[in-house]
Amino acid sequence: MVDTRPLQQDYVAANAGLDDGVVDISIIGAGPTGLFAAFYAGLRGASVQIIDSLEEPGGQCSAMYPEKYIYDVIGYPRVLAKDFVAACLEQAMRSDPAIHLGEQVRDLEKQDDGTFVLHTSKARRRSRAVIIAAGVGAFEPTRLGAAGVAELEGKGIHYFAKRIEDFRDKHVVVVGGGDSAVDWATTLEPIAQSVNLIHRSKFRAHEATVADLERSTVKLHYPGYEVSEVRAGSHGRLGSLTFRHLDGSSGELEVDELICAIGFKADPGPIKTWGLELQRNQIAVSQMSLETSIPGVFAAGDIATYPAKFKLIATGAAEAVSAVNHAVQYMDPSARLDAGHSTTIMEKKSKLTAAVLGS
């Protein structure tokens, strides 16, 4: 993949701490959905700024599992999260967005003229429309409640696992039954000395990935199993654990690394105070336009909710397109809602550029 970090850093340096006037669309969140929204907004001819509280783009993909494979994005049979983020960032940069990282949006204020002021931890930024693509907001992993866990966190117990090589030739145990747990188990199986997966219920992951897991050499302990105790080895790090079944039976495992993938607690943070309609810490939006309860403010990705919503990166991309198109029409009611396919838009841009250079 192309290394886009120097380009990203140039934009960050150029825009750090500045309020450069009014842009068309402010995008809150630099995860895949926010990055694709920035790219598509550029296709619609909108000027864009992206604001994210994290120090690097990519959202959860970068912060939680950069070296875990992703299987449910279009165009990739499987792709490492960090490589997917690099591709998303490269694509977003085609629209020349201003990127402000390590900057939290603390308040959103609508002006009398219909524009918005975003009060951040570093500046006061302005735009004509806003798209919130903040993922799940701030996230805190659900801690494993077994005896001995607190003493061994950071000593073989992981909630965010960032480097695959840390698990090479190790005895690994994964706890959980969702997509993340299943993906970690199948990702590490080829390189770890052994992989065990412990889960107390049915799998909640995609059926195809569960089928892959069941065909693998991963040793499965489910349903009805849970970790009851973890213990340090002679080296002071995690060395073994006890797991038990609901029927009272138990077992022992040697373990070097334990990945706890049992979910996380999401908190939208300051977004809760902006006057938006929230449902279970998510922003309620129109399923048609992705507009929130505040006209001119849209939401896309995991932060947005509506009936029968599917939380997938692919869903976020489609929502980004809808949010951008409706934001463009909010700014200019005479604008077409659908500008056509990207090839058509790019052809129009190329002809316009040629005409300007020829004049």
C-alpha cells in the first residue's frame, strides 16, 4: 500500500490551530466512513474539513486492531485493517480535505445564518453543514471479570491487540464469540503455537467466518464456558488459566497471551449535549437523508441509528454518500440530489479543468 503519512502530516501541519473561515462540510470522525464521506464530498465539489479526537486516522481500525484482517468490505477478500485505512486515507486525500487530528469537538452551535460553529479543544471551526461519523464515540473495553485479571493486564492480557508478531509461536487464548473474537482466532491460527477460544454462549459472528473457525485447528470451548481464573508464570507474566463449564466441570490451559474480545462500552462524549435526538447513545437519523434532528447536521456510520440498521463498514460508505448528497442540497436547494456516477463526475471535472487551462 502507498504510505500516505507524509501527505497526512503536511495537511495537519498546514491547518493546526487555525480557523480558516467557512468550509462547506465539517466531518467529525476520521474512520473509514468519515474518510469516504470526505472523498465523496470532493466529488460533489464541496470543501471539507475532517476533525478527530484520535492522533491518527482510521478510527477503531487503527486504535483497536490495525493488524487484524477485515473480511466484509467491498473489493477485498480480506485486508489488514491498517492497509484498508491507508487506502481510505489515500482516496480521501484526492479531495484535499483539511485534517485536524488530536482535536475533540466539544460543542456544536448553529448560527442565525444557518451555518455552524464547532468549538473544539484547539480552535473554533466553521462550516455550512456537518456530518458526524464518529463511530461509537469513545470506547472502553469490557473487562474480563475472572480472578487475577486486574494484576496481569499488560502482562499477557490484551483488550486491544495491535501487532500480530507479538503472538507468533505463543500459546494464545481468545475469549468472546463475536466477529472480533472469531477473526482474531482465525488470524492467529497460522502463526501461534496453539489457539484456544472460550465462549459462554452461541457465536454472534458471520456464519461464513464461524464455519472457517470450525474447520481450523483452533480448539473451541463453547457454549457455556468461561474463564474463572488467570495466573502468572515464573516470569511474572500470564502463564496459565482455569476455565469452567456451567455444569461445574473445569479445565486448565497453558497460555502466554490472552485476548479479551467481549465487547466495549461506547460513550458519545460531548455529542450528548448538542441537542440531538439520541437512542442508546446513538444519533437518531432519517433513514432516507441521514439528517439528524438538527437541520444541516447529518450522521453516518456506527454513530447513526434507524430501524433495521446493519453496522458494517459497507453500510457506513453508503450512508456517507447519502449524507453528503443531502448536505449538498441543504446548502444549495437548487443542487441535484444525485450527481451521477463517480466516472461521470470526474469526467465533468476534467473537462472543466481543461477549459480553464485553455482559456
